[in-house]
Amino acid sequence: MEKGVTLADQPGHWSLRLYRAGDEDQIIGLFHRVFGKERSLAHWRWRYRDNPEGAQILVAVTDAGKIVGHYAGIPVRATVDKKPFVFLILADNMVDRDYRLGLKKPGISTSLLTKITQDCGAHDRSAIMYGFPTPEIMRMVQRLNEFIPHHAVRLVKSVDGEPHRTLWRRILKLWCQICSPVRRVDRFDASVDQLWERCRTELRVATVRDTRYLNWRYADCPDVTYRLFLAGGTMGIPVLGIAVLRIGLEDQPVACLVDWLVPSGAKVVAHQLLERCVEEARLAGMKELRAWLPPSSTWHQYLLNRGFQAVETDFIGVRSFTGAVPFALLDAHWYYTMGDSDIY
């Protein structure tokens, strides 16, 4: 067994260590016990093992070898004022109910968070780590690890306002989709890299949205069929913009605009992509279309002008490890979408 930090707990002793090959079976079992829902082995492998940037996975293990705690980080490449960094998305913080001490004592959850924070801060290119905690957990991480809450505004538009279930309307909409300059693709090709290079000059802080990232995040996901839309990219026309749509969210009739990459001045392209996403959501029987786009982005106000409403705020807990990425810069210029989380 690798050397770990051994601590005592009421049910027995446990220690922290890095993930080892084969741990995933126990991790998936722990996920089911803690959250009461299933996660496939294929999903776990896609999220962690197959991430092109690797993964950072910590587990708490009893002396008998049972995994009773887990915390993971999903690294993504990012650009901050044109310099390369790594952002770490915190995910799957879970502790077996028999080993929970509560937030006021140094239990497994606190120890996992402290250790993963230390490990992340030790890497030269690590800029920030962030996650999506409950308000209770947010208070804990603010106290223990200098996390600061960032508020992500949720934008919502009703897409249930028009009759769209008649056969004639379906035929008409399908015909419009065929003739549309926006097309659906299974994967993004290298031409999207050129779009990213054009857009990155406008984005001071953002995840690198190139083909390598986008295909891993959306096309390769085994549990969700994301709809990938492309404007341009045919007949010698460069790719002008992309949108990624998710239909349905945990059995809710909700569609999510999970990613969006369009140059700031391309309003015609934006209109074409958004209309396609709205119609796809309507035809699928969805009632709402949701999105995250920060107020600093041109596209936040654009969506408000197109009938979206800012209805509530989601918490993002953020910790910075370098003076090159102060919280004030993130708060003012971080470009993120729902796809930058592990939720959507």
C-alpha cells in the first residue's frame, strides 16, 4: 500500500491515497450508495481515464481496502491573457455515510479537499480550481481553503409557446433544418481550431475550446447525446460559429445550451445558431432552454434581447493559485458556459 496520511475515525482507520487501476468498481459502488443513482463504468472512464489532460483522483481507504471516500479533479487547458494554464474542475466529492463526521470536525471530506487543494497548488501551470458546492459546503471551503464564491447567472427562455406537434409543422421545420446554413455534426473537425484561434483573442479567461477539448467533452461522452451544431464550414466558407445542445436534464423537459463559441460581432451567425437550438428543443418537446453566459460576454446581453430571462444564480466556488489569475480578473472576464461544469 502506498504511504498515506493515516487518520482515525469512529468506524475504523482510513488513509488517503491516489487512485489505482481497478479502484473504479468500488468508486462506482460508492457513487450509487451516496447519491442513490447509477453511473456507468463507461462514463467514469470517459470523465477521468480518457480525459486528454489526465485526472487527479484521491480516495479514502480503510485498513481492509474498502473505499469510503472520493474526490477528483478534472483538468482542462485554459488561456489567461493569452498565456497557457490549467484549470481543475472539482467533482464527485463523496463519503460513505458510515464515515461522516460532519463539517465541524476534520473528517474524510475535509481531508480530501485539503489534500487535493495542496496537490493542485503544487503544479506550476495550475491557475485555479473550482467546483459547484451546496451553500453548506461553500461555507466550509471558504473557511478552510480560501475559496471565493462566484455567481453564475442562469438564463432561461420558454420554448413551449408555439404549437409544434402537428405533422405539417414538423415537416416544415425539418425542411428548414435541411436548408439551414447551420448543420448538425457527429464530431468537430480541425476547422473548429481556426474558429477558436479567432475567438481566443476576445476572451481574456477561458477554457481552450479546440477540437481536442470539444470532442472529448461532448462527442465522446457515453451517457449523453449532445447535439453539435456548426455554422459555415462548407463550400470554402470557414467555420463561423458552434453551439452544443443537450436535450433533457434529469428527466426534466429542459434543453441546455451547454456551449457556445461565436465571434463577438457575428450577430447573423448567432441568430442562425440560436434559432436552430430553439427549434430543436421545441421539436423534442422541451419547455425551457437554459444557458450560462457571463455578464461580461457580449452573448449574455444578446440572449436577454432574444427573450431569455436571468432567473437565478448558481454558486461556483473558486480558488486561485497564482497572482496571474486574481479573483477580480475571473469575476470580470471569465468566459464560461454550462459545459465548463461537471453537471451538464
